[in-house]
Amino acid sequence: MTGRPRDPAVDDAIRQAALDLITEQGYRGVSMEGIAARSGVSKQAVYRRYPGKGEVILDVLAAYARTRLPTPDTGDLREDLLALLEETFAAQRGVPGALNQALAAEALQAPAFAERVSSELINARRDAVRQILTRARDRGQVAHPDDEVLIDLVFGPMWYALLFDAGKLTDAYAAALTDAVIAAATRAP
Amino acid sequence: MTGRPRDPAVDDAIRQAALDLITEQGYRGVSMEGIAARSGVSKQAVYRRYPGKGEVILDVLAAYARTRLPTPDTGDLREDLLALLEETFAAQRGVPGALNQALAAEALQAPAFAERVSSELINARRDAVRQILTRARDRGQVAHPDDEVLIDLVFGPMWYALLFDAGKLTDAYAAALTDAVIAAATRAP
Amino acid sequence: MTGRPRDPAVDDAIRQAALDLITEQGYRGVSMEGIAARSGVSKQAVYRRYPGKGEVILDVLAAYARTRLPTPDTGDLREDLLALLEETFAAQRGVPGALNQALAAEALQAPAFAERVSSELINARRDAVRQILTRARDRGQVAHPDDEVLIDLVFGPMWYALLFDAGKLTDAYAAALTDAVIAAATRAP
Amino acid sequence: MTGRPRDPAVDDAIRQAALDLITEQGYRGVSMEGIAARSGVSKQAVYRRYPGKGEVILDVLAAYARTRLPTPDTGDLREDLLALLEETFAAQRGVPGALNQALAAEALQAPAFAERVSSELINARRDAVRQILTRARDRGQVAHPDDEVLIDLVFGPMWYALLFDAGKLTDAYAAALTDAVIAAATRAP
DNA sequence: TGTTAATCGAGACGGTACGTCTTGTCTTTCG
DNA sequence: CGAAAGACAAGACGTACCGTCTCGATTAACA
């Protein structure tokens, strides 16, 4: 019932290989076969841990997310939101952006996987924005009653850009989007 | 130099097969191989017309788009926007939604293709919203100076939903989103 | 140095599982993996006892052989030979036939194993025929000087049939073969 | 309906690769994967031609068989049989021997394949012996009525040796076996 | 009225990845 | 130490697509 425990070095090798591949070649260059080859691990060892490459990427991204900074809390809605967006967009310009794109591609091919991504990754990010909005509302800075839609205004454009124009995610765009979202938030419909 | 002209029936058969496949099985079930087999056409005949499945889907969607209604123009920003979003979201609940998801999946795998999708499909939709905003601005209903960001507020959440939660695109959501966008539009940052 | 003694129940379970598998699915269905799974024993427990599936089968067959009848001795060459062949062929129509086929398949893949099969199984059977021939020669019924070739005439066709046409091994064939071998034996070349 | 014709160079490459592999490494070293790799051919190209490695080997051996000498016809039973057996045994000491062993191994794993081997290869060899026997009977040199059993006496020991002791197939053994078979043939049971 | 050239279907071709299966070894915990 | 459990590297299995190619057979427009 116990058996030989999984070798953590294998876990690391798999994650590292997946990360390397996506960094060097993008989503197209990632395959279960390639991950195994690159990591010097057997295919079985990979399939034992993950049902598909989507879950590998999800796990790699989760590792990234674990080392993320806390939600900004400056006492000002605009400053909080801008800080969050700048940081988030900056990440999208790097490896996490490629990982997110890969995640999106996988999600499009399997609704069940989309569900997992939502619950394990997306929601955490939404929570951060929700905190910011809640605190601002307590300070009377938010009039719009529907947090969920406001959060969609924040992340929708980001994914939209990841799909069709990743270069768009600059600091300037973070500022412009922040302004627009705040305009929506501070006014009741 | 002239040679045998292309058979229009083959064009139709290809588009129809692609449409059938995506309707029945989603993006995963679509392959150049499958399209050829389903349509009773040779693979070469498909590749002669399209460089990849992305372009097939793009073409099928373009055929849909050609039969689309004109941009609403009621004289009221909210009504215009709501009508547009309801109509658009309704489409996403049907076959065009699946086609859009497929398009997104392809775009994620080839930046060059993402570019094509942008210029040939996305921009047309953005133009519609831009018209609505421009007319409203002329009537003094829009204070926000940056149309492009406002348009992102409209379509970003839609693609976001197509990625992770297609069921979200209801009439109610169209209304909520309309309200939020208008809140942003009517207020200068 | 002594440690825990091996559990004889494990030995039995392994042999039984191997026997079951070969009975139900033939040689193709036998694997070390399968034997372990079927017997509810760890793979290690199997490998500790046998270097490969060939030896498992050899052991199972040896268990069968232990319960075999003695060499016939009726005082007549033809009767002795016929009795032996009928009994032997009858066995080949059953589970021992499948085991022999498996043994042959293993032998073909490892000459060293072929050697073991020869010395541990084949030779015992050859001895039986050799006894019959020796007794007959003492009675003046055998003129052919080379027992080994005569024995080959007996068993060669049997293995030949096991390879390509196991259904051939009927009582009628035992009789026909007996006649031919006796014809060869009673005449000096 | 016609399609691109199969490239004969591919056929040759496959057969050559299979031959090389079996020559260098024996039956164990042959795999569909290896044949494809070695021949520089895609796996599909192999599977398109053969359902399994057994059929590849069968085909290679058939190519050998096509270039075989005609059945000896010296007017004397002993000379004919000896010539045939010496030639046949000599072949078993070389590559065809390895091919035959491989064939046997495959036949043991699939009765359907055993059937094919019988009809496409074995029977041709039996025919040769049958011709020799028939001619000898016409000359009054054969008294035994059952050709099929006599043929089994010829080939049985050969396959028996291929299974468990390939080194046995010397010229001396060919002579000894010839003598024994003739002893059986010239005497009615 | 023939060429000529691009089409059509069919299907072979080299590749790559898929996900599963065995093999034989190794590593853990428990008895 | 034996036993069950199960991880591990290695590599074959047979299938599916990819995008390209080579056929023989059409189907026009041009000569």
C-alpha cells in the first residue's frame, strides 16, 4: 500500500523541462514526449503525475504563483489597481505570459480543464482584485455594486491581449485600463 | 496557364465539413485530415485552398459574419450597446462561439495567424462599437476620451468567457457588462 | 543470514497464476507483470524466484511432469511406442501443450534458456524412448544402430506440429508416426 | 482509387533493415520500431505493408526462397534426399535459420500466423520432398504408403533442432537423418 | 482539334506525438 | 530478511495528423 515514494527530483526535472521548452519554443514546442526526453525521465513518470500537458503547465504556473507578492494595499484604489496591473502585465511579458497562453490553448480543447484552471488559478487572481475593491468600497470609493463585472473588466482585456496581441500589455496600457475600470467603479449604473 | 478551374462545390464541401466537425466535436475534433475525409475531398484540395485549419475556420466564420446585422443605431448609447452585446453573446452560445474558440486556439499557436484574425475579424467588430461610441460622443453621452480601451472593456470579457466559462455569456451578463461599460464611458478619468 | 523464510503460498500463487493465464490466453497473455497482478504477489516476489517468465513456465510444466506415468513396458516395441505417443500427444492437446509452446517461444529468444529446457525436460522424455528402444533391441526388434536419430524421429514431428499445426496431434497421428518410426528402427540403413 | 504507387525502394529498405537486424541481433533485436528506424522509413510505411513483424520476416524469407535451387533429381532416392537435406541444413546454419526461428516464435504467438507460414512457406518445402518420394516410389524404391508422415520425419527433426539445438544441423546429421528416413520409407509398416 | 495546364480523387511518404504496455531494477514500509 | 506496493528508465506498441509528394483521370481555355 505504501510502495516506493515518488522521487521529488523527478517532479522538479519535469517542471523544469516543461518550463525550458515553453520558454524556448512556446506552446507549440511542448509535448509530453519532449518533456520526458528533455528531463531525462521516462514517459511513464510524467503520465503518472499528469494526465496531459495542460496539467503540467498548470502546475508550473502554480509554482510561479506561489512565489507571488501579496495584494497591494496602499489605501488608494487607483494606486492598488495600478500596482497590481503593472505587476501582472509585466509578468505576461515574460515566461508566465507564455504559460498563460498555453493554459488558454489547453482550456479551449477541454472544457473540464478550463474548469480546473478557473478554480485553481483564475479565482486566486480574481480574489486579489476583489479584496482591493472591497477595501475601496469600505472607504466609499466604489459605487458600482457588481464586483464580478468589474473584475471581468480588469482581466478580460488581459486575456484578450494574450490571445491576439500580447505586445499590448505595457505599463501604459495598465494605466489606461486602470483609469477606465476606476471610472466604471466609481459610478453607479 | 489557365488549367482546370476550381470546383466551387469542393469549396462548399470543405466549409460544410469543417462546420459539421466543429459543431459535433468541437475544436479537438477538427483536423485537416478529418475535413478532407468528411467532405469526400482530397487533402490536396484542402491544402490548395488553405494553409492550415485555422484559415478554414476563419473562412467559415467569415461566411457567417457576412450575414450579420448592421450596427444598431437607436439614438441611445445604452440601447445600442445592449443590442449589440445581446446579439453577439447569443451568437457565442451557438456555432460561432465554437468557431471563435477554435480561432483563439489557432491564434495561440501561431502569432502570424493571430494577426490575421485581428485584421480580418476582430477589427470589424471593434469598428461597430467604435461607431456606437462616436455617435454617442457626438451626442455628448461619452466623456471618456479613449475609445480603444472602452472597446477592450466590451470584448475582453467576452473572449475571457469563451476561454474559461462560455456559459457565462447570457443576456443578463450582456446587460451587466453594458452598464459597467457605460459607467466607464460617461465619466472622464 | 537466514531471515524470513519464503512463503510457500506465494510459490503456489505464482504457479497457479501462470497456469491460469496460459490456459486462458495462451503464451501471448503471459507476462511477469500479469503473473504478479493475477497472483496478488509483488513483481519482486516473482523475480526473486525466477529470472524470467520462461523459468516460471518451466517450473509449472515440471510440476505437471512429476505426476506423469512411468514408461510403458509391455514387451512389444510397437505397443510401448504407441502407448507413449498417445499419452504424450493427448497431453499436447491440453494445457501441457500450451506450456510446451510457451517454452518453445522462450527458447527461441534465449539460447541459454533452450539449453535449460533441453537438460531439464526434453532429456527426460528422450530417456523414456531410449529405454523402450533399448529393451526392444535386447529382444532383437531393433536393427537401426542410432537411437538418437530414432528419438528425433519421434519428437521432431511433435514439436513441428506444436509450432504450426497443434491440431495434428491425434491418436491416429500417433499410430501413423509409430508405424513410420518402427519401420525405420527395424531396418539397418 | 489509384493513388500514389508504393515506392519499391521502400519495400527493399524495409526488407533489408529487417534482414540486417535479425542477422546482427537475432529475433530479439527485431521490432517494427527498429525496422522503421533502421530503414529510414516511417512506421506507417511499414505498417501499411505488414500487420506485424512476423509478416515482415515471412516476406524476407520468401525472397530468399525465391532464389532457391530446384529440387534435386539424380534418379536415386538417397542422393536426392541427402542433397536436399544438406542444402537445407546449410541454410539453417546461416541467416535463413535465424529467420526460421523468428518465424517459429511469431507462429507460436498467433495461430493465424502459423497458418500463413504453413501455406506460404512450409508447404513449398514439403512439396519438394513429396516430389522426391513420388519419383522414388515410381522407381519402386518406396514401400511406405504415407508420404505425409515421411515428410514429417524429414522436417520435424529440423524444426526440433532449430528450437533447442541449432548447432545440430550439420552435414553429418543430414546423412544420419537421411538414412533413418530411407529406412522408414523403404519398408511398409 | 489538339495541346497545355491546373484541377480532381486517392493514397504513399517521412515525421512527430500520442497514451499504453512490459521489462527488470530499485526503494520504501511493514511484519 | 521477505513481502506488498509501487516508482523508475527504457523502449516497443499501434494510431493519428501533419504537410508534401506522386499518380491517373478530368476539364477547361488556348493554339
